[in-house]
Amino acid sequence: MTVQEFRATVSDAGPPTVSPLLQALWHDAKGDWSRAHALAQEVADADGAWVHAYLHRKEGDAGNAAYWYGRAHRPVATDSLDAEWTRIAAALLER
């Protein structure tokens, strides 16, 4: 599945059959930050930390986001939220 195909599923009633982290991004794109955050919290690896960091950045909690970027071994993102969402989705879809 491409990022464009994945993004197109946001108009569907439910997420496609994808990993929990991609489901988190899907729920975020639907405007359900809380569900996205709950899903991201369940994944205790660097990818989970990356999605978690993005979500806290989107929330506006820069300090918490910075902590999670550190756990993800990634620099704090400074580009647009949409660009970061796309970058994360692309990386996760390649796995």
C-alpha cells in the first residue's frame, strides 16, 4: 500500500488491516487524537516512540514530544505536521 492509498482510506468507516502504529496515524488523520495516542502507547519500540512524539508535537506539548523523539532516536521534527505524518506513514508502510 502506498501513502496515497493509505491516506485515501481515511474516508472509510474503519482503518484498513495495518499495524497498530499505522492505525494510530489513521485515527489521528480522522481527528481522533485520543485513540491514536492509546494505540501508540501500546507499542514499546522506537517506531512507537516516533508516533508518540509526533502526536505530542501535534498536541502542542513540545517537552513531552522531545522526550519521545529521544526515545525514538530521532531529531525533533520542525517541518509541518502533515509532512511528518506522511514521512512516518511511508516508513511504516515500507516495513
